[in-house]
Amino acid sequence: MTVEVFLRLLKQHVLWFILIPCVTAGTAYFVTRNEPKVYKSQATLYTGLVSRYSLLSDKQSGFVDRSSSAIDNILTTLNSKETLLQIGVNLLTDHLRLQQPDTLVLSEPGFLELRQSIPPSWQNMLLMNSDSVSMHRYIDSLARTPSDNPIKSLLIKSDSHYSIQQIGEKLKASARRNTNDVLTMEYEANDPAVAQQTLVYAIKALNLRYANLKTSETNSVVNYYEDKLQKAKETLDRAEANLRAFNTGHKVLNYEEEASNVATSREELIKEYNDELMRKDAAKAALDALNRRMGQQGTMNAANADLNEKQKKLTNAENKLSNARAYGQPKHIITRLQEEVAKASDELKASAQKYDAATNASDAIPAQTMASDRLAKSLEYEESVARLQVYKKRMNEYQAKTNEYTPLGSQLRQLQRDLSVAEKEYLDLLQQVEQSQTRRQDIAIGGTLEIMDAPDYPLAPQVSKRMQLIAIGAGVGIFIALLLTALRFWLDNRIHSPEQAESLVGMPVTALFPHVKKPNVFSKATLATRNMLEQLFNAVNIEIAQATDKPFPPIITLFSIGSKQGKTWVANGLNQLYSEADQQVAYCYPRVTGKEQKERVNGITFFPYTIRPDFMNVTGIDYLVDYSHGFDATQFDRIVLELPPLINNQIPVYLLKNSVLSLLVVDANSAWARAEKQLLSLYVRVTNQPILMVLNRVEDNYLDVPNRADIRQPTSGAERSLLSQRNIS
């Protein structure tokens, strides 16, 4: 929507923008005629959330601003149902104890209203508890009972000074700008004393509940850490008991030192064992050498015996040889004996050599010395074997000790680790307990809100907002008028403006005509109509001049999608202009009543025709017009053909082939929907010729009206009568 269209809409609905704001402003004026006086009481509280010095101030390493969340907690506590109920109970307790109105507690209208809202039987019952503490406790119990009663209704459901809804709506609190340490509170009521006392009780209830909540919060934290500390202490005790039982059960004074001593002793024992083993091996080697030497002494004796035996054998052989020679034995016997002697001699030589080898050794030791040494080495060997057995026994003992200490080490480390973890957890929890206890003490010292400015007693009521409400009512009326105008514009599918017509139809507007209510009176509408007829007349002539392939006389077709669009009115205007130009015009139009006849007026011949069933097959105007009228196209300079509405009639396909151009007449107050678009597209496909769109019955504010000197006035009554002929059937 453009600014021009918007301004035209405002101009069209100017009455709405006058009446509706007047109605809404008048309604606000009427509603606020008995507006009660409002008194406001104010107070200022110091929270100390940022700049207050506390027990934890010196322990905080860095500044962390939590004032925003703390302020939110304070405001939430103030607006909670329980806090509002306590305010109402305190206020109601004070007012019920009054025997007569008191301007410093409750004025006369409020006093009478309170007496009327509580039945007399309940008043007597409440007055029995004359003590303020007893009455407060009784009223509080009545407010919390499941059943309904006048006190509960007054505190919960009513719109009185004691209702939690009224208190919650009127009680306002906010942090002052540029600082978070100061909290401002205010309360409005129609009674100045009620406004002051409500604010007093609000501060009291807020301080009490906020301090209790913060204290209970720290108590829960302290109790949590104390419980955890107690469990950690029990775990630490168990770890110490387990370690003590381990040391007692295994008789360990210092496991690390004892394990080190065992390892050192075992290494020394292994070294001694190896040394003793070497001594044993040395003694064994010496003993074996002595045994071998003593074995060599036996060999020499054997060699000596063998030598003696060989000597005896040689002596016997020689004796036998000598006897054989002496006794003259046969030669073969002597030869055999000689061989035996030679053999015995060789054996003796060999035995003598062995004997020489045994008796002539370089390391020969006397046998007595060898026997003495052998005895000494044998004793040394036996002693070493005995010592090795002792070493082995001790090594087995150390091995058993090592086997025992190996699993004990991991078990001891686990016990020590459990003790270390339990001790660390205990110390950490002990620190947390100390911090939480310090926090609780800090809250107990500075957890309440300090009053900087006590609630004041308002002496003058607030400035009335009646004029503001009336102005707001007028603004609401203007908004409603704008909304209704927009809804009417968006929901109305009619064509109102040339821009909208061009957007919906899809072709430019050639001429637009206003709604002429008094055609015979010279006015803005008649001036605009005459000007538009001239423009349309020029556009039609230009199109006729450019159409050189059409037969003469040219046919100008006027059509519309729906009925009552103003085709006849546009045709009469064109006919009048052609008549003024001395042109002979044949105007063919469909019959409406059936009584129309051919007539001629000022060069214009009117030919009514009947819409036949085969209207779509008509090929020429002479076949369309009645035969009795005697239509001759050569007698005319222009032929103006008006078609019936396309919405409920056929399109003369063959007749339109000879038309020079078509004029589409659209009423600005008619709708343009899907059916109209489809019929227009069919018409365009059939004709394939220029189409000029004429927008009829346009509002005056869409027209550019020329001056009187720029337009020629109609000169005769007949012309004015043609101007008034508008087709509205």
C-alpha cells in the first residue's frame, strides 16, 4: 500500500476516525468519573549486597558481583504468597482490634467496609482474643484452614486491603539505578494509613522471611558438611585401626627399615655363602690332587713289581734256552725258546721304562707329606660342607622372610594410602565446615535489610490519571479505526483504485470516470467526466488510425465481464463526441425490455438487437440486427457495438474478428475474481486486438480535475441528456 492510497483510505473513512476515538474517549471519561483518590507510601532499604563489610570480606580473593541474583531473590521472597499472606494477616489484626476509626490506622470508610464484610458472630469470636498475639495466631490459622470462612475469603478472594492479590499488585520494589545496595519500595492505597502500615509490615515480613531463608540455607549446608565430616572421621578412624592392627599382627615396627635390613642381611649372607662355597671347592680340588698323587705312588709300586716279574720271566726263558742248548733240543724248540727270550727281554725293557718314568717325576712328593696334607684338606672340606649347610638354612629363613614381606608391602601401602586419602578428605571437609559456619555467622550478623527511609505517611493523594486514560482511550479509538480500515481494505476484493485495477486485471487503465450523481449540474465530477471522455475518444481514434487491415467503417466493441458496469454510459459519451465531430455513428446494443426500436438522434442511429441462441456463430452486424431495420454499414463512419455481459452470455467469436479494438468497462465497486480473469483471458485469445480498459464509478479523490478553462462545456440539453444516460441495469 502506497502513501497515496493510504491517505485516500483515510479520507474515505474520516468519519470513523472521528466517531470511534470520541466514543472510546467518552467511555474512559465516563468510567473514571468517580475515580478514587490514591495515596502512595515510599521507603528505602539498604541491602549491603556489594559494599557491606562482612566476616568473609577479607577471605574473598576476587570480587564476584552476585547482587543481581540476590536482588531477584529478595523480590521473589517479597512477592511470594506466604509473605503477602503475612502482610495481610498483620494488617487485618491491627484493624480488627480497632473499636472506632483512626486516621493513623484505618479511616472511617475502610472501618465500615471491614465491619460489613465480617458477620457479627465472627466479630465477637475474634474480639474474644483481645491479645494481639493470640488474635494474630487465630487469624493465621483461619487463613490456612481447608474450609471456607469470612477471614479466609477476606485474605484470599476479596479485593480489600488485606487480599494477597491486591497487595501483590500494588506493592512494588526495585533496585535503585547505578547501585545495587539500595532497594526502593512503594505501595498505593485509597487510605494513607493503610499504605504506610502495609509497607511497614511488608518490610517486617521481608526481613523475617529473607533472614530465615538465608539462615536455613546455611544451616542445611552446615549440617551437610558436618554429616560428611562425621563420616570422614569414622573412615579415618577405621584406616588408622587397620594400620595399627597390621603392625601389631605382623610385629612390624618400621616396615621399610626392617625390609631394608632383611634385604641387606640376605645379600651379605649370599656373599658369605658364595665365599664358603669357593673355599669348599678349593679344598675339594686339593684333596682330589692329593688323591691323584697318592694314586701315582701306587703305580710306581706296580711298575716295580711288574719289572721284577718280567725279570723273573726273562730268567726262566734264558734258563730254558740254556737247558735246551745243553741238552741238544731240536732247533725249532731252540728257536721258539729264543723267541720267548727275545719277547721277555722286550717286555722287561718296557717295564723298565715304565718304572723309570714313575720313579723319575719332577714333582714327586714324599708319601708321608702327601698323607699329612690329604688329612688337612679333608678336614677343611668337611668343615666347609658343614658351614654351607648352616648358610643354606639361614638363606631359607631369609627367603621365607622375604616371601612373607613381599605381599605385606602392597597391603601396607594400601593401608597407608587409605589412611592418607581419609586424612585428606577429613581435612578438606573440616575446612568446608569452618567456612560454612563462618558464612552462617556472617548471615546471622548482616542478613537483614536495614531501613534507610522509613515508610512515610502520605498527606496528599497522587495526581489523577484521568486525562491520561482519556488520551489513551482516544488513541485506542484511532487504533481501532485504523484496524477496521485495514481489515476492510484487505478483506474487500472489489476494485477501488486504478492501481488495484491494473494489478488485478493485468492491463493499464485508459480512462476512469467518477460516480456522477447530478449530471445536469456543473460540478467536479462532470468536469472530470468530460475530460476523461476526451482522453478516451483520442485513444480510440489513435487505435483506429493504426489499424489499416480492418474493413471500413471501423467497429468499436464495448464489453464487460459482469452486468451493470456502465457500458451504455461510456458508449453514449463516445457517440456524443462523434456526433459533435459530424460523424455518422451506428450504435448496436442488446435489448433489455424487448420494446426497443430503431431510432436516430443527432447523427446517431440506435440499432437494438436480440441475443439469439446462436450468438457465438454470428459473422456480421447485418445478421445480428433485425432484417426490418435495414442495416447498411456503408452509410456510417463508425460502428459502436455493445456486447452483453460475458459472465452469462456467449462470446461472438466470428463477429469480433472484424472489430478494430475493444473497450473493457469495469465498475470500481465490482469484484474481480477467478471467473472474471478466465473470461477476460478467453476474450483476449479470441479477438487478438487492442483492448482499452475503462474504470467506472471511481471515487472522486482518485481523479485529477481540470480547471474550467481546460474543458469545453456541453452546449445543448440533448448533450446533457446523453451524459445522464448511465447503464445501471
